[in-house]
Amino acid sequence: MKKVVIENAVVIKRDRLNGDCRSLTIGNFPKSRLLKPGQFVHIRIPGPDVYFRRAFSVYDINPRAKSLQVIFKIVGRGTALLAELRKGDRLNVMGPLGKGFDFPFLRDKVILIAGGIGMPPIYFLAKKLIESKYDRRKILFFYGGKTKKELVNMAHIRKLGIKLYPTTDNGSYGFRGFVTKAVREFLNTETGQFRIYACGPQAMLRAVEEIARKYSIPGQISVEAPMPCGMGICQGCVLPLVSGGYTRVCRDGPVYQFGEVLL
Amino acid sequence: MKPDLSVVIGGIKFKNPIWTASGTCGYGEELAEVFDLSRLGGMVTKSITSNPREGHPPPRTTETVSGMLNAIGLANVGVDRFIKEKLKFLERFNTRVIVNVAGAKLQEYVEVCAQLADCPRADMVELNFSCPNVEAGMAIATNASLAEKTVSEVKKVFPRPVIAKLSPNVTDITQIAKACEAGGAEALSLINTLIGMAVDIETFRPRLTNNTGGLSGPAIKPVALAMVHKVYKAVKIPIIGLGGIRNYLDVIEFLLCGARAVQIGTALFVEPETPIKIIRDLEKYLSRKKIENIQELVGQLRIY
């Protein structure tokens, strides 16, 4: 029955990335090997100011080092405090939580779409696909930000040996325009059996689902919602379902099939 | 010698006074992934109504200073599915199950409790007279004669102990408490959440679509303690205290103020293992203070 672990973990590395983005590598989490792409960890922010835990998609794991890595953007008090942690600081981590991505068929051409700080689970998925012997040449990574500053860890993505299509809204780097526009242009010239995975702002996910409908491509999105408990108990993070009723993002998601949630 | 943590409420023995509060442990399924529910004295389920309820549109929760505002809107699976699936799941655990019941009117409480009467796994019912997010709940919560009538009608159909859960959003909580006692309630639980509001200054909108919500968490503990003590002096039936409990120190405060058992609520969202830590720490405290039975602490507050 017992599946979720709660550990007093420790910061083993922190990095300042582009703009307001930060990276934390968290050690002393023996079950890191169980974390799947699309799943998240619920982190207790040290200090009296913040009451609830904060949910972060996993960016990477190192099972041998019993560690995991998250990348986040400073958007409020919780993330600001998290950004102040240093190597050696303790922090309480709960996980694995949520449902991750379903893997594609081996024959599929995989289109990965990441918008802004939605990149971490998409990177983790790309990495796991390659480790699982998916053909690198069939994985395409579209990564969009408002400006170049929003694109982080591009060297990591490049190192995976997959085709990377960076885009910026203002054209400060890569393709100029929304990441979904780049995907649309790509699909206008390419044919094949595709599968799409996307994580990013809600407007982007809506556009992704529109594209998927137009080209009849199956796939999944990972959505974001503030989560008090992270385990499916409080029902505070719900989103409406297309079929009616609500879904608990933390437990039934955060990964959903296209057309499942009302975006 | 190991101290005795057991307590008796409404003639039913609980292995310890630590319960989980309604709405903060669902139907037990998720929490069972973190610890063995059999270690709890009791578990109070999410509110059950006659029909399934989807609840309010999101956002339903928001964080406040030392607390949480929620307006879930009694989302639940309805009594039929609850009995078929959720109560069945709880059969495997050796803990007391208290089913929290909510209704849009008196008759709904009676109907749901009548169905639960045939389910021995429902050791007790707790009548939610105090959900601040649903109009009908508040009507009973603030009306002594209606509260008394509801308890007495439920008593006619439910053969095991009945707890009335009281709202702090009233002028004088002791009036409602006495009315529930007169209606035949075996125990009272208090407090439910305090009505509160949080505002987004960018959009000029409340942070919850319900506009207001129920405030819980450490922020409300002093209010809860004052009310528990006030009610303790006013009634003879046992009190189950709740409101902002995070650790064993909080629990002892509630016991001293007159609570015979306590419920852990919002703390479960932050630290799901809270009840287990509290039980362990209570044993240590009692050993250190050479107190044989935890019930010796109940109401021992020395007021000025």
C-alpha cells in the first residue's frame, strides 16, 4: 500500500540559470529512481512564510547518487525562498506524485513542445526516451520562450543528440514567433506517424491541442495547478473535464490525453 | 509502563485520541499510501451527501498566512458509491470510521444516516452542521432549534453514536452546543472553519470563485481553543477538538481545554505523517510526566 515517500533531503547543488530560473539538485532521496517523466515532487519550503508545499516537475534523476533535479522560475514567495537555499541545506521532499507520460510507439516521430518553464518534464521525457532506445532522429524538441532569457539549459538538450528548434516571441533567438507556429510550419512540410507531448502555458497547450486536432495527431499535455496536498485528498487543484465534472490535477494528472481537460 | 492513550466516546473505545478531520483525509485511500491507517484512533471521512456533488469551480483553495482558505463545495461521491466502494476499502483497517454527513436540508441528513445505519463499518456519524461554503449547512449551524431537531431525527434512524460538528461562525457557540446535546448527540466536534476571504489586487477579484471560503490551519488554533473551553464548561458530553493542530503540544492544549479527542486537519496537507508523529510524541510526554492515562489531562486547565 505504501507508495509515497517523504524524505528529509538535502541540496547538493544549486545553479542560477537564465533570467529568473534556478536549478536545484536534491540528494538523499533514495527513491529517485522511481520518478518518471511527467511526475512531480512536493517540496516543503523551509521557513515560516510559506504554508503549503510546492509542486515541481522532475527535470532529471541520478539513481546512483539518489538525487533528483528540479528547475523552477522565481514567481512568488515560495520560489524566492527556494532560490535562497544553498548546498547542504535540508528540505523535505515528497514523491513520486502524479501520473507521468505514456511512452510513444517505437515507430512514432515524437514532437516535444516546451513553453517557458514547462520545459523540465519534456526534457526528462526526451532523456528517458533515448535511454529506452528510441531513435534519436525521430525525436524533435520545440522549445519556446518570450525571449532568449527564458530558454535555459539548451546545452543539455543539445547533448541528447536530438533535433532542437528554439523559438522566441521577439526573435531574440531561433525561430521568431510562438513555438506552436514553428510546430505548425514543421507539420506543413513533414509527413509521418507523429505523437506530441507538450508542457507550457495554458494558451500554448490550447494551441497545441488545436494543431493535434487539425493533423489528427495523438498525444499528451502536462498541466499546472497550485496544489495544496499534492496527493489527491484536498481536491483544491481541480480542472474541469471536457466530459463533465472535475479532475484532480495532482492525482489524475498532471499529464492528460489531448481533449481530456477543458483548457 | 507504556501510557494508555485510549479514550472512550459515546461508549466506543478509541485506541488513541488522534483522528483525522473531515475533508483532509478523503476516504482514506491516498493517506493509506503514506502510513497505516490502523494506527489512527479514528478517521473522519469527507462529507457525504445523498447525491454525488462536483463541488465549486476552481480556484477552490488559496494559501493564507499560517493557513488555508477553501471552498471545495462538498465535492463527494454520494452515499451509494461511498458505501459500495469507500467504506468497503476502509474495512481492512483497524481504526474507527466516523462518517461525516452533510445535507441541503434536515431530511437529507436523515436519509443518508439511515443508509449508513446498515453499515457496521460506520462506527459513528459526524453531522456537518457547519460547512460555511454551502448555504443549507450554515442554516442549521446557526439555528439552535433546527440543530436540535436534526440531531434527534438522525438519532431515530442511526443506532450508533452521533457527533455534531459545530461552526465557529455564530454569536454564541454554547447555545448550539447545548441544543445538540438536548437533541441526543453523544459528542460534539469543534471548530469547523472560520469564514474568510482573500483578494487578488491585480484583478480586483476574490481568490476563490465562491468569493469566501473556510479558514483553517494554525491561524485558527487560538479561536478553537477558546471555543472548546467555553463549550466544555457548558455541556456534559465529550468534545472532539480541532483547528490548527500541528504537533503533540497543540494536542495537549486542546485536551487541557476540555477536548477528549482531537482531529488533525489541514496539517495533513503539509505533513501527511503528522498523526503518527503526534501519537509517538504523546507517549513520550505522558511517560515523562508520569501520566498513566491520557484522559487524566482532559479539562485540567487551571483558569485564572
